[in-house]
Amino acid sequence: MSSSLIAGLDVERLERIGEHIERNYLAPGKLPGALTLVARRGRIAYVRAQGLRDVERGLPVERDTLFRIYSMTKPITSVALMQLYEQGRFLLDDPVHRFIPSWKGLRVYKSGSHPQFVTEPTRRAMTIRDLLTHQAGLTYGFMNRTEVDAAYRALQLDTDPEITLEQMVDELSRLPLEFSPGTAWNYSVATDVVGYLIQLLSGMSLDQYFAEHIFEPLGMRDTFFQVPADKAERFAACYQYRHGGGFRLQDDPHTSRFLRPAVCLYGGGGLVSSIDDYYRFAQALANGGALDGARIIGRKTLEFMRLNHLPGNRDLPGLSVGAFSETTFEGTGFGLGFSVRTDVAKSQINGSVGEYGWGGLASTSFFVDPVEDLLVLFMTQLIPSSTYPIRQELRAIVDGAIVD
């Protein structure tokens, strides 16, 4: 007897996802819990919650569990800025200093250490496209690679819970860039600066803008910078990989900073969400920018965003100055807020040219495949995301379930 099909996906083959996660991650104690969703042609074909959202209290992962999505905030922030692009508020080659005057005359690191840097001029001004594509010359403190990211750590630029977005942007104006804008790719606080631009251009705080222009239109009621008190019992614990195996509690959901009002609204990584909420955002993208009659971005704008915007159509290894994730990114470029697959064979991971997505620090991830009209969401809470190759494994299993 043939297996049942949903939207051209073999349901029996999709069950391999849960079996794989149980056998390889939950039973050996590598992950606390997981929640996976697969949809095709606008229909959810598979969703399964497994393991625990809070190991210490013995609470299970459930369909409505709330997760720290960290850098999966970035695609939302990028779409929000491009909504303003559609209103003619800016052009991608506009210099950032047009909107942030203190950033005029930014310089590039040459030698020295904080605060005694030797710098040189940039080859050209940083543009808004540089921010959206992580070619701005900015960095993250956790990179632990250069004297510039050491300065970020010393100033707690991306970790201090009391620093405001305005203070962060002001401090960045006094620090050198890692490289001249447009000459390399480096994962960075650039999307936090994108969030700051959204506030400047819209006259709204980032949380208000998200709510009015993305969350409310899409019916996303479980996505926020601060977990509301009446939803706190659904909030998962977050864990840190322990060298040698296993994990330890990294953030207790009863005392987490995500329960308190956010001082800094990080467009690069500040949101908490549920799998069904993020599915609504991802499905809107898969549909060309709209869901249930609510359009959040134009079809042509989205098509533009998911092109490879790296110079010469290069992939990330050809331009990146620092690694940060478990994927090698061979055969993968970067668009305006997403990674974009450019060469399937070179990537050594099954899939389609043009698929796009991103992941978060605590091992959450999503991708949309426009060729197959397919999307996959994976939620867990384990830092760092480079611990296990789950994203690639899920891709292989899901593709094995496509039958038409």
C-alpha cells in the first residue's frame, strides 16, 4: 500500500525526522527538545514536538512553546526596512551617514588595540546595502578574532542589557571598521543598525513598527521582544553546549531578561517567537510576500531580496573574513537579509538553487525553497548553533520525502 501524501510529500518518509532527532539527539542527551514543521504548497505536512522545553522542571516541548529565535529576527528586520524602501524612503546605495550623520568619515582598522587604534580611510562610504548584506565592515564581539571585536567586548556593545540602540550606534561611530565597506563579508551588528534606521525612517520604535506592519497583519500573536507575563509559562529554557557532551542551563525561563522590558530593541537578534508565528512569516515569504490577504512586501521586492547580492556572484567562503556557523556556506551567497543557495552541487547539501533562509544562535533555523514551494522550520534552544549539523540533516530527510 502506498504511503499517504500531503502536498506531494510522503508523510511516512517525513516521520524519519522525528526518528532521527530522537535517536541521534534526544536519547543521547545532545538536545533538550525540538519542534519541527514542514510545509509545502501552503499546507503543513508535518509538525512534531519532542523532548523537554525545560529539563530542570520536566516540562515538555509543545506546539505553542516560545523560543528565543535570536538571528532569525534578522529576516523580519530586513523585510521591515524593505517595506520602507518600497515607499521611496531610501535607496540601497544611499550612504548610511545620510541618516546617521555621526557615521560620516568612518575609518578602517590598520593596527593597535582599543582605545589606541591606528586607522585609515574607507575606500568608499558605507551604504544601506552593505548593512543588509553584512558587507559593512562591522562585527560581533563574540567573534573573538580581531582587535576590533575585542573593543566591542570591552564596551559590551552587543551584550550589555542596559545599553540603548542609540548608544550602541553612537559608540560604533567611534570604532574602526574591520574592512572597507563592500570588500568582504562579516557577520555583524549590521542588522541592529538596520533596526535603528527603521526607527529613524518610520518615527516609530522597532517593536511598534514590527507590530503594526508585520505581526498584526500576519496574525503573529506570539512574537515579541518581551515575553508577556500571561505567556511566560510557555517560554522554553535555553541551554549551552558542554564540552565533552551534553549541555547546561544557560538561561532560566523564570529569571530570563526576555521577561523584562527590552532596553535595546535588537533587530539582529532580540525576538522570541513560536513555531506557528514564524511559520506565518515564512509562509508569507513563500507566497511571494502575502498571507491570507495581508501583504507585507511586494513580490518583486522579495525576489530582489533573495538574489545573491555578493559582488561577482561569489559565495560566502569567497568573501567571508570570519566563520561563525556549522555550515560551510560553499555554494551559498547572501541577499538582503537571507542566505541564498547559488550552487547545489558545490554546497554538498541537497536542495534547490535560490532557496533562502537563516538560523539563530540557539540552533533554530528556517529555509524557504521557491522551486519546490517548500519551507522547513526547526526550533530548539542550544547555544551555539555550530554544535551539530541538524540543518543539513533535516534538508536531506525532507528532500527525500518529495515525491512529486
